[in-house]
Amino acid sequence: MNNCNHTWLYIGSKRQKIWRCTLCDEYRIDDPNIKREWKSLTDEEMLSCLDRMTFKESLLAVEAKLKEKNNGI
Ligand SMILES: [Zn+2]
């Protein structure tokens, strides 16, 4: 993380789309294989997390469930 207002220059290859900032050394890779979709909870899953003793415990349960569904992101 820096304060650079990145200007991306495409230096991709056939296998990967790679962009490099012309102002700093930052680069990013657009790999379709690592693109992940965020999964949210269904209503039932949400409700199943809200029966904890305290509000905080319910929140922690929701968070744990979300992590589980999103493979520990
Ligand atoms: Zn930059």
C-alpha cells in the first residue's frame, strides 16, 4: 500500500494479464483463476447464527459462517 495514483501499463503475457504501475513498482495480476465470488449467507444460515446468548456471540457466529463459506478469506 502506498499513496501512488497508479498508472497501469499493460505488460501481460498470453497466460496472465499483468499490469505494472509506471510511477512505482507496484504490479497487479488479473488472473481469472483466482477471481473469487463472495458468498453471502442464506436467511436460514443467518437465523441459525442469531440464537446465541449475546449479540456479540451471534456476530462472531455470523462471521465464522461467512469465513467458512468463503474458504477462509
Ligand atoms: Zn503506482
